[in-house]
Amino acid sequence: MKAIDIAIKDMKRSYRSAVGLVFMFALPLLTTGLFYFMFGNIASGGEFDLSVTRVIVADLDEGSPDLRAQMASAPGGLQAATLGQVVVEALQNEDLSDLLEVSLAEDPASARGAVDGQEAQVAILIPADFSRQFADPTGRAVLEFYQDPTLTIGPGIVRSILSRFLDGIAGTKIAVEVALDEGGPEIVERIGEVVRLYLEAALAQDADAAGMIEVRSPQAEHEATSPLVQIIGPIMGGMMIFYAFYTGFATSQSILREEEERTLPRLFTTPTPQPAILVGKLLAVFLTVVVQMVVLLVAAYLIFRIEWGEILEVGLMTLATVITASSFGVFFNSLLKSTRQSGAMFGGVLTVTGMIGMISIFVRGSPSAATLGNTVSLLVPQGWAVRAMTMAMDGATLSSLWPSLLGLLGWSAAFLGIGVWRFSRRYA
């Protein structure tokens, strides 16, 4: 009970300090707010608006009797009369309606003119011999792709869809070539069967022509996190950890301060056991950092809409960080003889180790530097805390988070063991 009373007294003293409150709460939020406004033009409302690409198709394909028979022999039969019609139907698939707006042109000249006049972004020109070239084992089926040269995203989407479709066509041609090479002259009479078997395998799951295209919505199953929040989240987490270690150090300094004020020696003369006094001091450090971390987590969520991750993983990350920051402060204060020496600790050791620990945050966008940055950051305890925080934000499971948590607890055990041992000897 005495230990709790001492902890509450020390916490009240910490919260009466205006400078302490600024370091605990104001600076992490203000620093993150500065980055928030700096990068605010990256995303508006956290959404990316992808406009529909207007596509115009000039289908001149005259068809091929051989191909029509092969297509009809596929499971359920394909209703399209030509391969060009299959391409058109695939692009007009309703699953692509959010991406493509497809219209038809009478001839290639009018299709190109629509793109030149910015009535469409992409023109697809299907030649008259498209089906015939596909049905011919030695032929070459080619589409012409005509786009607005000032655009990239929309034409890129259309090109990707067509490439997937044409890859299926190329697969058929390759199957025929392999059959001719391996089967010899007698296989020529069975080329139609080879094509049929390939179509049967390609369309086994969906007899409709659009089944040759796998369509995925540009939106994820869950609402995507804002690009701005993806940038600000790790920065806020890094600032939170950075200043948690400051708080752990500053709160632990109450032991030295009370020694200089001669209140600690007088406290040792009371009936309260010395271990209970030291436990109360350590408990005050722990609870102060807990309050700081919880307030910052909640404030960052409310102000910046930062998603920290699943509550269990975030809770364990927070607890491990609090223990490490508190023991870090106890350890380094045990090395000091007076509060006058703390200036060098604040300006030197804490700043350097804090910045090293945050290296992994600032190199996240550079794969070449990320590996080195992640390794270097683990040389200090802040780096392990940042690693656990970013993993929790990225949705890491508990099993993958354990190594980082154990790393933090390893640092904590070393710091706390040495710090308590030194203080115990000091006041023995």
C-alpha cells in the first residue's frame, strides 16, 4: 500500500509539470500534425478516384468456319460468331463496367478519330482476318491498340485486360505448335480436336467468353486505408515511442531529485521498507508511461484516424514498450550522480538512440535501404518497439509479433536488473 501511495505522489508531481506535459502529449501530436499538413495534398479524404476509361472498338472480323466449329464444340458452346465478337463481349462484361465504357465504331478511321478528338481514350482495331489467322495453325492473330498518348492509367488497364485475353489465344497457338512438333504428320487431321481440348480446359469453369478474364475490383475486400494515414501512422507511432522513452527517463529522475532535495534519505528513515520505496518509484514511472501511451493512441485515432491494428497485438506492443521505456529510464538514471548530468543524457543518448530506432520508419518506401535500416534500428531498444508497432499496424499475427516482444522484454530485463541493483547498492 505504501508503494502505491508513493507512486501516486510521484505521478501527481509529474503531471504538475507543464514542460513534462508538453513532452508527454503535445510534442508527439504536434510533430505528427506537422507531417499531416505537409503530406495533406497526397490524398483528399483518403480515397482514390479512378475514372471510367472510354474504349471504342472497330470489329472487322469476318470469322472462320473452322474456328466457329471449334468454338461451338466447347462446353455449352460459345454464342459468338467470331473471335472479334468474343473480344467485344469480354470488354463489355458487366464486371468491368466500373472500369470501361465500351462502344463500337464502323471502321478503323472513325475509331482513331474518336481518340484523336478525345471522345475516347482507347481504340481497339480488330482486323478482318483475326478469326482466320487464329484458326490457322501457322497464322498470327493480331489486334491494333490505339490510345491517347497523354494518358497512362486508363489505357494501361485496357492493355492489361487485353493481354490476359490474348495470352489465352497464344496458349492455344502454342498447344497447336507443340502438337505438330510431337505428333508428326498424322496429327494434322486432329488439330481441331487439340484446339477444342484447349478451349475446354480454359473454359471449364465458365462457358461464357468473359470467363477467360479474371476480374478484380480495384477496391479491396476491406476499405483501403488512406494513403495519407499510411504515411502518418508510422510517424505518429515513432513519435509516441520516441517521447515515451523521454518520459521514462524524466520520471525516473525523481529518485535523483529527491536525493538532492534530501527528501529521499528522510523517507528511508521512516518505517516504510526501502524495497517498498523503490517499488513505488518504479511503479510511478510505469504508470506514467502507460497513461502517456494510451492517451496518444486514442488521440491519434480520433484526430488522424490512425488504425493501430488488432487490440490484442496493440495492447501487447504497448505493454512491452512501456516496460522497456520505464526500465530504460531507471537504468540510465542509476548511472548518474546528479540531475545536472541529465542534460547530456536528454540531448545526447536519448536523441541519438531515438533517431536510430526510427530509421526503419523513414526508409519504408525504399526497398534497397529498408533491409539495412531495419537491421540498424534493432541496435537500440526503440528500434524493437518501432518494429513491434509497425507489425501490429500491418496486421501481424501474434505468432509473428512474439520475436519483437521478446526482444523488448530482453532489453527490459537487462535495464531493470542493472538499474535496481545499482540503486539498491547506492542506498544500502
